Amino acid sequence: MKGLDSLTVSGRVVLLRADLNVPLDGTAITDDGRILASLPTISNLRERGARVLIIAHLGRPKGDSYADRAAGGPSLAPVAARLSQLLRAPVPLAADVAGDSARTVAAGLADGDVAMLENIRFEPAETSKDPAERAVLAGRLAALGQAYVGDGFGALHRAHASVCDLPALLPHAAGNLVLAEVAVLERLQDPARPYVVVLGGAKPSDKLAVIANLLGRADRILVGGGMSYTFLAARGYEVGNSLLEADKIDDVRRVMADAQARGVELVLPVDLVGATRFAPDADHEVYPADAFPADREGMDMGPATRELFAAKLADAATVFWNGPVGVFEFPAFAAGTRAVAEAISAVPGFTVVGGGDSAAAIRRLGLPEDGFSHISTGGGASLEYLEGASLPGLSALADAEPAR
């Protein structure tokens, strides 16, 4: 892939596909990490005289038409406002994606200016499975600019119009963020050892493929969070009302057997925090993993598991962590995620936080980000890369440029 220096950008409208999919509480941004991560590429383009027009998505708007989706939101207005604060410059937001307002905003840009299109997912064609529909939207977007930069790492695993169809229509390059993310993930292909992987999050179905691939690389895999209950059930343990994918138990058993055959240590919780209900103020106690009550719901790992995970991380030379290991959004159930984060930050080797909720947890818990070698912006993209899957957005950026 070519980097930013390969593009002539001065005086040109550069379509920058960024990942600004930030969490919102109403219209308030609760974590601006992805916006901050996009600033180096935006600043590089501005300093070189580009007229930057940002394409980004927010949430998963529903509906069969642009009007339906735009009416339901969410708008990128809060993101444009925050970006304006960070850049200390106005960041106009077009009222549409590739219509009259977008054309007016693009035409009004001067060298070094930054503007945004409205939420790209308001256009149903963006996420269409029909290549012809995506191609039409890509053509409308291409008409707005003279070059394309792909810097939305968190969207590169999506076969979407602005990610994999648009680059083919314009001279293109990868942004600084994408190049940095790929370099980190490549380093995980041949890691210093011991290589310890920590996987949490809600469901094993989201991560079974990556676990299968990691069994050929990792020395130790620690499983926590909601997905651990299916693993515990596969061992024959009671998990009560905890999150459970019963239809994945056989798949999990096969993964566990494969890990044992390969000599990869698979570590599960030995105690759990069980609550009477899913609520921040729910009554809760600590129970052994093999004696969990049928009327309780697992919300976090217990103190013995925190110590166990910390011990299993202590000698690591490389760590990859994806997914919180408890309901960290509720302070009463954040101790496990905090303990894992602190144990990883104490590792002197190469430590990677695989984006998504893990990155959000670090910031929400007030932990220093410089305690980790790299905090990714793309959880799903990171996992698919580690699965060995081809990311459509990466392939598009690596393809030859059109003649212009």
C-alpha cells in the first residue's frame, strides 16, 4: 500500500474515509478516541494544502431509504463539532452525503480546510450487498473529489461503497492510522514469546475463528467476560442466567480439545461475581466457577481469577487483548476489566489492545493509555486480520490506481 506521501494533494479535494464511529449519550460523545486517532492524517493533509472532505459513518441507521435513515439518525453533527474544537477551525457538515449540499460544501473548500459529509450509512447503497448499487454511490462520491485516502481502519473489514468501491475510482493511498494498525498486526504474526492473548466480550461466536487461528501462534489464551460462560458450560459447569450461546457449546469443546492437542494453555475463570439481575445496583456475591447458582447472572470475574490472569500475564513478551472481561460500564462490576488492564500495562513487552470496548474501557476507567504499546481503533477489523481473513478495504487500497 502507498502512504500519504505518494499522493499529490495540494489544492485538491481529498476524500478521507475515516472511522469516527464514536459512542454517544444522546448527542454527547462519551469517548472521542477515534476522533483523536484520526488527527495525524487530517493534519498531514491540511499542512500539505489539501481540501479535506471527510466520509464517515455513525451507528447503524435503519430504513430502506435515505429519508428513513436520516430521520432516525444519528447525525455526525456532534462529531463535526468536536473535530472543530480539536482543529480549532470550522468543520462544516453537509446536510447530505453526495447530493446538492455535499457538492456545495466541497466546492467551498479552500486549501487546508476540512469539512464532513453527513453519515454515509444514511445511504442504503453504502452497505448494500449488490455491487452495482454500491458502484453508483461510489461514483457520486468520486465526483466530489480528486483523490482518496483510506484511514478508517475500523471499517476495512466491511465491503462497503466508501471503503472498497470508491478507492478504485480515484488516486488513493492509505492514511497514517491504517499503516500503523497494519504494522502492529503484522508484528503479531511472528510475536516475541511467551505470546499471551486475552479474549473477552459477549459471545464466543464472534471470536471462535480467531481463537482457531491463534492456536497456531499463541502460547496462552485467557478467556473472560460473557464469552467465558459458554466455555464454562462446555466443561459441564452451571452458569445460571449468564450470557450463554448454547448452540456453540460443541464448537467450543472442539476448540478446547484442539488447544489441548496443540499444547496451548487455555485459561478460564475460577470464580465469578454473580448478581441477582443485570443492573448496576444488583445484589452480588463471589462464587466458585464450578459451584455457580442457577438463579444468578455472571457479571465479572472474581478475585481469584483476577490473580490467576495477572499471574498468566506476568511473564508475557507479547500480549493481545480484545474484549472486556466484565460489565465494566457498571462500577460494581469493573474490577475484573481493571485488573486485566493493569496487569497488561505492567508487562514490559509489546502490548496491544484490540480496539472496541477494550479501548473504551481503558479510557472510562481512567487508566493511562501510554501504559500500552498500541491501542487499536478497530476491534472487528483487528480480529478478522488475526483470523487470517482478507479485509476488503485493505485490498482496495493495495489495488492499482486509475489513470487520472
